Amino acid sequence: MINLSATLAAFFHMGGYGAIVWPAWAITLFILIYNIIVPRIKMRQLRKMIVNSPNPRAVSELNDTIPKSNDGN
């Protein structure tokens, strides 16, 4: 029977490179998630700011920048 704890320990140790590999994975994952979430938050804030702006042209300019669908609608 396979010793699961020894197998997992060997996997996470990765022949001595685990101390470099796993933090590199964690940093990469953090950066990817950050690059997805932060622009979405900033876009929501920007849209709220433009919609609440006293300048009525700002809202129409925002609507002009939203991509339209190609199905004719």
C-alpha cells in the first residue's frame, strides 16, 4: 500500500525545489487574480462617477464607448 503522507510530502518538497516553486505559484496566482478583480472594481467606480456627474454629456459619452452587439440591436 502507498504511504499517502510520504507521497504528498515528496510532492510538496519537489526534490528540494518546493521552497521556490510554491511561493512562485502563489505570487503568480495572486497577480492573475489581482489583474482580473482590480480593473473591474475601478470600472464600476468610474461608471458610478460618470453617471453621478453633473455633466450630462459624460453619460452620453460613456454610452458611446460601450461596445454594441453585431446582431443589429
